[in-house]
Amino acid sequence: MKNIGFLSFGHWSAQRGSATRTAGDALLQAIDLAVAAEELGLDGAYYRVHHFARQHASPFPLLSAVAARTSKIEIGTGVIDMRYENPLYMAEEAGAADLISGGRLQLGISRGSPEQVIEGWRYFGYAPEEGETDADMGRRHAQAFLQMIEGHGFAEPNPRPMFPNPPGKLRLEPYSEGLRDRIWWGAGSNKTAEWAAMLGMNLQSSTLKDDETGEAFHVQQAKQIRAYREAWKAAGHKRKPRVSVSRSIFALTNDEDRMYFGRGGSEDDQVGFIERQRSIFGRSYADEPDKLVEQLKRDEAIAEADTLLLTVPNSLGVDYNAHVIESILTHVAPALGWR
């Protein structure tokens, strides 16, 4: 059995055919889709974070709202760009959202991907230290965040506080026990996956990764996952890690499906250069359910992962996306042993 969730980018646009014409539409429908997904038996509702774009950007209000409307489904991100984050304030926000959810937060973080503006993190007041790259800064912010959510006291209390303090140094509040074990790192290379394992983070293997061997994307991704698990074992962590992969998967079960995706998925990986790095992007899947099952059986990375995130076309509306999810749970997941 696999954990299956959806991953929404939260696009909105006023163009013809869009069901999410405003930011308010995208946010409110994101909540409604999580409610519908929980009713269908899906395991997770995850949201992408992009700044300076007409997509989801500020995750914690959305995560908290989803938490208040649901009771079972995991709630997460994939991923928060740590170059833009104040680690201490983020620790408070994450602690609050996790407590509202009753410990269902699964927070994906990363050094980030290419954004809409040049060095957008500078507008948020952050800059790499001398000798650092922006990626180094993102990882530094991530490590500071991890330290904050461990719940250890570090701040000297005021000897004449407004309110009584517990003894010793103070930690950030609210503290949510167990959250530290539910942080995921979005890794685009084998090296950063191994780094995440060393720090005890779960792995979100990115749909876009460095082309390190020239092999098919799913093969490289499966190798990344195995390298991550070996690094986890070598680090001596006690708990079992979790690993997710993301895929666009559409079962063609009616005329509407065929209208949107009847030309099939992109059967070939895409290769290009991003920030002077040769990168590979995995294929998507769209076919009749029986054919889809056979194609997915050959995806080595899906076989390696314990969690599958289905990227959904949120701009097509809640009802259609609920149908997409239900089709996978009904026609595909049982045949693959995921349910």
C-alpha cells in the first residue's frame, strides 16, 4: 500500500476556460479539494509554493484553513523555498499549523527552484553571506528552522517579564511535538538527497533533477532514492524515513478526460539547462486505465517510493479534480497494489 496525495500548484488566471480566475478562487478551491479528497479516501493534500507568481505563495494560512476543515488527511507543501524564509518566524507558523491539524502537517522545504524574478529573496530582505551561494543560504535557513522546531530553549528570559516564564532559557512557541520528524527536503540531486538523509529529513524527490547519468528520469530518480536510504542508514537514525515522488497521471474514463488529456501523456522525458545545469524532467501519464497500469508498473521510482503525489490541474475546478483523484483510486491504485 502507498500513501497517495495530490499536489496543487494553485494556478489562477482570468483566461477563458479557467475555473480559478482569482487568487481567492484558487485558495478557496484548494480547501474544498482537500475536503473532497479526504472524503474519497486520499491520504494527503499538498501545495506548491511560488513567489511573485499567480500561484500559491503563503502556505500557512492555507494549511491552517485546510486543517480546520478536515480531520484525517495529511497536509503538506512541496516545497517551501527556504531562501525566502525567516527560520524563527516560520517555526512559529509551522508549530501553530501543526497543532491546528492535530499533528498532520508534512512540511516539504528546499533551497528552491528558479523563480519569477531575479534574486527574489533579496526583496524579502535576505542575502547570502560572504562566500555563500543562494543555495547555501537556503540550506542554512533550513538547518536553523530544524533547530528551532526541536523545542530546545535558547533565548535569555527577561528578568522582569510581562508574563511569568518557565525556568531556564525560552524556546519559540507554540511548540508541536513530533513536527521535526515530518519535515521533508525536496532534492534535485543525489548529493542533496544524501544531505537530507544526514539531517534526518524525509525525501521529496523532485520532478526536476540534475541529469547525472543520462539515463531515463525514473531510473535516475530511483537511484537517488536508494542513495538517500543508504545515507539514512549510515547516519544511524532510529525511525524509518518516508520518500515521495510526484507524477501527472490521468486515467481516461470519460469524454471529458479524453477532451483534456486524450492525446496521451508526454511519453518522453524532457532535458534542458536550468541555471547552467543540465536537468531532466519526468514524463506524464494519460491513458485508458488498463494501459496506464502497465505503464506505471515500469516506473522504477514510483516502485521505490512509499508516497505518490498526483499533480492536479487545479484550474479545471474542484469537481473535475475530485473526479481525477477518484479515477486513480478506483481504476489504477488497486491494480497496482496501492490499495
